[in-house]
Amino acid sequence: MKTLSLEGKMTLVVAGSAIVGALVFAGVSIWPFPQVLAWIREVPEKAGRAPAIHVVESFDGRTALVICLLVLLPLSAWVAHALVEPLRRLMRALESAVASYRDGDFSMSIGTSRGDELGDLIRMHNTLGQTLRDQRQHLAQRELLLDTVVQNTPVALILTDAAGKVTYANIAARHLFNEGRALAGLDFGTVLESMPESLREAAKGGEDALFSVEMEGSEETFHLSQRGFRLQGRPHRLQLYRRMTRELSRQEVHTWKRVIRVISHELNNSLAPISSLSHSGAELARRGDLARLPGVFASIGDRAKHLHSFIAGYASFAKLPTPQAREVPWGPFLDGLALHASFRLVAAAPDQPGWFDPTQVEQVLINLIKNAHEAGGDANEVTLAVHHVGREMLVEVADRGPGMSETVLAQALLPFYSTKRSGTGLGLALAREISEAHGGRIALANRDGGGLRVTLVLPTQSP
């Protein structure tokens, strides 16, 4: 039930104090104190004897005021104490609660039966405490769940501080680095000294890496992912070691199956006509119809030539040499590229030279421009641009064809994937292989207004 507000109570107290002060002043100066004093003086006189004490005959205003102060000051002190003491107790309780919150203890609540603003404040404080308790409980449950997941994940997780000390390690990390024993507090550099060289080099490299180590009589392949970040204002580094041997084996088997299917399909497409044409040629020779034999042999030669080209493409992909990167001025390079492929240069070549193997990059760009022309758009809209951005060179080949669906975009860079009827699926895969061998990457994206943009990203210096 809502009672009188704090402001109303203070108003009543002040008004009551004023009334009491006025009554005391009136009682001292008007009635009844003057009458009582007069009666005290008259009683001895009527009895014919002098008063036992000296009685003041009257009070002037100053004397009355002094008497009022002597009466009201103790009364005011008592009233002030009665008013302030509950507030003081409440402030002490709130101070203790805030101190408990600061120390992480949210269990304190304050009991009250007040119906004014202070009561509302106390109830809001208790509600805040309950909310904080619920949030802490939920947070503790989430932390327990997260710790359970992290501890039982097969990925080895190591968290180190700025000094290289291990601050957190899950079960997989303890088994990988310390035979199941705890790692917290150990110097991770010292722990790495007993590990294989390939693992040490990958960990000290500071970047993501794929490496293999000899473990338990077999070779294990790991992927290392590491990131630096600040935790509670201090620099930390997180390293994740994931076993990739089984996954790579599955991917390898899957890739070989795809290779066998593609090669088998292409061989059948070429060998079946060759077999049929050979049988036809033999039959024509038996009949003595020699005039049609040159055409049969020409068809056999075309199919054999196509098969040879197909096998050569796979061989070139499998035997891609290590790039011999060097400084290459863009102007002469683009002029030479224009002799082998038709494109429109939409931006001036940068003054900053590139750093790449010109033969391999030229091969990539010829394939990309060829694909752009085969996309079905306007041939004049096949464009090329080179941009210098930071420490990278972006070479963009664009067209105005139909572009690619999301499914095709996700798989276009995979080896042996092709949407063309006679495609080998090696063009974009070869471009990806060459770009990554240079320390770069390749990206595909649909353009606004239709078409596809292929971006070849190359570093400006030797990787």
C-alpha cells in the first residue's frame, strides 16, 4: 500500500515544527507561562509572606525567544534523530550491498516495509540483486557448458600470455604436448623444445600452417590456426592444432574417385569413336572402298589429338613448377598479354611493379580472359584492371555474361569441376594453384548488372 511520500512527510515535519515553535513562543510570552508566574507571586503575598524564590514579573520578547530556543533545540535534535536514523540505516545497508556487488557477491537483499520513495529504491535494489544472481547462474552454466565442450573437443587448444606461459589447455592439448599432464603455468617455448621440428617451426611462424609429424609410428598431418587478441586488457595468443590426416585421406580418396570418373568419361568419349572408326576403316579396306579411308583416318587423328590435349592438361596441372618470381613492370607485361588475348584495359597500369612469375601469371590471365569470352556476354565488355592496394596487387578480369549461381561459385575453384560440356575443370583450379604458390589467392564474385568478376590477388614482394 502506497503511504505518504518522503516529500510529504518532510512537509508535515516542518509544518509541525513551525506550529510547535509558535505554540511554545505563545506559551512563554502570552499564555500560560505569564499567568503561572503571576499566580506563583500572588500566593505568598496573600499569605502575608515573601516569596521563597525571586519571580520574574514579565518576559520581554528576547527572553521569551531564549526560553523557546532552550526548549526547542533538544526537541529538534530528537526529531532530527528520529527522522535521519532510518535513512542512516538504509544508507549503511546500501553501502554494504554495493561493497558486496563489487566483491562479486550478489546474495544480499534489504528488507523493508516502507511505502515511500525509499521503499521503492530498496525494492529496485533487491530486484537488481535477483537479476544479477540469475545472470551469474546462467553465466556459470554457460561457462560450464563451454568448458565441457572445449575440454572434450579433439582439437588441441593452447592459450598463452604475453610471456609465453600457458594459461589454458584442453585435454587434447595435454595429451599432444605433455603426455596428459597439466600444462597451465608452463613456458610453451620450453614445451615445444621436445616436439618435432616441423611442429616447432609451425608454432613459431605466427601464421596458420599445415604440417606433418611422425607420431606413434605413422605420419600425422595437423592444421595450425593461431590468433592474437587481448584478454582482460593483456595480450594473449590462441593456437588450435587440428588433426587432418583422416579428413585429408577422405578428401584424397574422393578426389581420386572424381579424377578416375572424369578420365574414364573422357577416355570413353574418345576411345569409343576411335574403335568404331577403326572397325569402319577395316571394313572399307576389305571392300576396297579406299576413297573414304582418308576421312576415317582424319577423324581418328582428331580424336587422338583431343585425347592427347586432355592428358597434357592434367599433366601440366600435376607438374606445375615452383614459380620463379621477379620484379615485373605492368606496362610491358600487359602489352605482351594483349598479343595472346583480347580484352579492354579499364584502368591505367600502376607504376608499382609486380612480383611474380610472368609466364605462370600470363597463363592464368589467358585462361581467365578465355573463360570471360566463353561466358556469352559482349566481347567488348571483357575487361582487365590492375590495382595497387596496400601490399597487394589486384588483377581483375570481368565480363557481362550470366554470372554464376551460388552453388557454382562455391565449387568453381575445385579441381575437375566444370559446367562446360567439354571442360576439364582444370582452368580455374590451375589459376588457384598458381596464385597460392605466389602467396596470393583468387576470388570469384558476381557483378551488379550481370556478369562475373575474377580477382587475382598477388603480393607486391616475394612471399
